[in-house]
Amino acid sequence: MGDSSRPGGPPLRGASGDTFAALLDRLKRRGTSVLVVGDLSGDLERALSRRMMGAPSETRYRLLASLKPTGSPGRWFPDSVTPDDEWVDLVEGCELARDGAATTAPDPGPPESGATGSPGGGVVDRIEDWVEAVDAEAAPGPGELRVGVASLDVLLERDGVDAPRRAAERVHDLMREHQGVAHLYFPRPRSSRVVQQTTVWVDVVVEVRTSEGRPEQRWSVQDTVETSWFPIRDDEPHHRVDR
């Protein structure tokens, strides 16, 4: 995916005639969201997040909104990028009210006083506040805002089956408005009903699996273009959306 070709195959083209790379570039310029699903371990989520946050050499404004403990926060960001850097932020436990204190684990009870009342509202409120603050101060260019959400299964378990879809919808609208790129993690099979409902509100779906002990990924764009399965490696060049 560093170019427009399927690994080991011919160039990919969508219904409009665009190559795969051109489709991803167009989505990045207008604002987009990516849903990562499938057999996701914590290590795989972090490996994919490092790539989706963009190459360290590029100008990027990065936020990780984690609904669960992150372990080592720096491992969610590219090499040489840390949560202490300028324009890099980490918010944990933000499924709670926008004015609630961050926690180290999801709260199974009702939201604290001041919550929006909508499933997943707290996390998107925090993302929206951050995006608007960065936009006002730094005016990022297309594709420079990078937002990770890990992960939607917390919202599913806490707020019910509609919560992941509603959160994805709000994040997608926010990325379109500010020309950013969001990557949301949902460790459930793509064939599951709750994932199918959520994919309506993203442009790109990345499926992850383990084959013969090796992690692999397969990308599809707007249900028109799909790659074959190819390895997940930290050392491969950054591609169109994840650079």
C-alpha cells in the first residue's frame, strides 16, 4: 500500500477509476475515519496506532483517547514521539463526563453528573474540545490532525449496541469538518452485527487476523476497493492514510 498496488497483484482501482492510493489521498484531504476490527491484541493495536498517528518526520497533531489503560503510553505513538511533546496528547478513561476526572478503568455505572447523556458522548466531547483547540491555535492542514480511539468495545459493554455506531458517527463528522484522520479500534469480527452497524460511519475498514502465527491486515475503502491480506510490520514504509 505504499503505492497503488495490491501486494503481489495488479493496481487496485475503485468504481470511479481512482487507484487505491488516490482514493486514500482524497479521503485524507477531505477528512476521514478508519475502523480497525478483528483479532486485535493490545500489541497489535499499539503497532497499528503508531502507523496511523503518522510518520515522525511529518507535521502532525496527535491525540490518543483511550477508554482503557494504555500500559506504556509512548508505544501508541511513532518512534521519537511521546505524549510530552508539543501537539501530542493522551486522555485516558474519557468515557466519563467531559468534566469528570480521568480514571484507569471503565466505570460500569451511570455517567457522572455533567455527562452528555448520549452513549459514548463523553469521549467524543473530549475529542471535540481538543480538535477545536488545536484548530484555533495551529490551523492544521488536511490530514495533519490524527485522533486514535481505543477502543469501541468499552462503549459496547458500557452503553449498549448503539454506542459504537453513535460515537463513530460523531467522530467521522468531526474529522470531515476539520479535515483530520481518526482511527478507531474495535476488537470484534467484521461479520458481527455491531461492527456492520459501525462501518456505515467510516470510510476505511482495516481487518486484522493472525495467520500461521503472523499478524496480517486487509484494507477496504468505501466498500469499493479491497487489498489482499498482507503482513503488519513496524518497519514498512508509511502508506497514504497512515503517514
